Amino acid sequence: MKKFFLLLFLLMLPNIANSACDDPLKDGVEYTNCRFSDGQDLQGSYLPNSNLSFASFIQVNFDKSIMMNSNLSFGTFPESTFIRANLYESVLVGANFEKTNFTGANLTRADFMGSTLIEANFQNANLMEANFTSSNMTNANFDGANLIGATWSNGETCGPESIGVCNK
């Protein structure tokens, strides 16, 4: 019986000892379910192809960061900043971006389906072909944003004259 518990303990040990939350920022990092200190300055981070799903980054500065093809699904990013960040083709499904600043960010083909974007700032952002289906965009700012080909919260596609506002 003693050997059984020892074997069981040894099988579970690798799952306990290895925490990806301590990994340094880099290409393809795995931060699923990690909780980070509020207010961190991660400006200019290089995180393409990373998994930040279910992670918590409250009031974090991601300005000018490279995060293309990353997964931020169901994460918590309220009051964070992504000014001039590159999130090309990133997946942000169901995430909380309340009062988040995306000014001048590259969000081409980003998927915001079902996300909370209350009072988010997308001023002058590139949102070409982005997906906002079923997102809560109450009081979001899209002044000067490129919305050409974006799918709006109601499922309609924005037309070729959609700068700052989604025109059908």
C-alpha cells in the first residue's frame, strides 16, 4: 500500500512542480490560467504565438508589444493599454477588455467574439476584418478606426466606407 501512494505521489509531482507562469516573456509562451500583479509595465513585450487564455492582466501596459497570432481568450485585461500593439489575427474571444486602450493598435482579423469592450478605446486602430459578433461595445470609441470588413456585434459586415463607424 505504501508503494502505491509513493507511486501516485511521483506521478502527480511533475504537474505540481512545473508552473509556466514563471516562464520569461518570449515567442510562444504558455500563460494559461496565470494571475499576474496588477499594474505591470510590459511595454514592448515580444509575445507572438502565445497562449494567455484565462490569464489575468489588470491595468497592465502592453504598449508597442508584438502579440500577433496569440490567444487571449477569456482573459481579464480591464484598464490595460495596448497602444500601438500588434495583435494581428489574435483570438480574444470572451475576454474582458473594459476601459482598455487600443489606440493605434493593429487588430487586423482579431476575433473579439463575445468579449466585453465597455468604454474601450479603439481610436485610429486597424480593425480590418475583425470579429465583434455578440460583443458588448457599450460606449466604445472607434474614432478614426479602420472597420472595413469587420463583423459588427449584430453579425453585419462593415462596408468599404467604414472609418470610425461601421457603415453597411
